[in-house]
Amino acid sequence: MQWLKGLNQTVYFLLELSMLGSFGYAGFHSSQNPYGKYLLAIGLPVVAATLWGIFAAPRSAHRLEPVYRSLFALTLFGISFFLLYRTGQPRLAIILGIIALLSVVTALVIKQ
């Protein structure tokens, strides 16, 4: 069971990076203003990373309980899914959504 926990932690970390990348991608493609593109491309991932660091990071002082942390993660992954879908990347959105859902459920089951 320990190998499954380690594998899921790796997948979870890669999902977090993908989420941040999708926020940056969507931010860049959401504005016609050149300054707005860069502001959103940098700002959205920074806001998401800050929220993740406060509420979901393993060493956070304000880390949520497992069930609420899973809901929080699913919310951010869901926003990422929606943003990818809206920017014309439906395949990536579906892949990210399926992997995120499987990883979050696995984390709940093995009490990660």
C-alpha cells in the first residue's frame, strides 16, 4: 500500500503543476490587452499556488481535513478543467479531469 501512496503523491504533484500551467495558459488566452494577458498569465497561477499552499500543502499550518482538502482540490482541478475546455483544449481538459478525479479518490481511500 505504501507504493500506491508514493505513486499517488507523484501523480498529485504533477496534477498540481498541470493545474498551474493551465491557469497560466488560460490567463494568457483570455485577454486581448497585451498587458492583461501577462498579468492574468502570471496572476492566476500565483493566486492558485497561494491558496494551495495555505489550505492543501502538507506542512501548512492551516491544512484542511482530508475530506475538505479533497473538495478544495477538486474545485481547483475543476476550474482548471473548465479553463482548458474554454480555451479550446477539450482533450487536455478531459485527461486532466479524469486523472484528477482518480487521484483525489485514491487519496481519500488510502488516507493520504
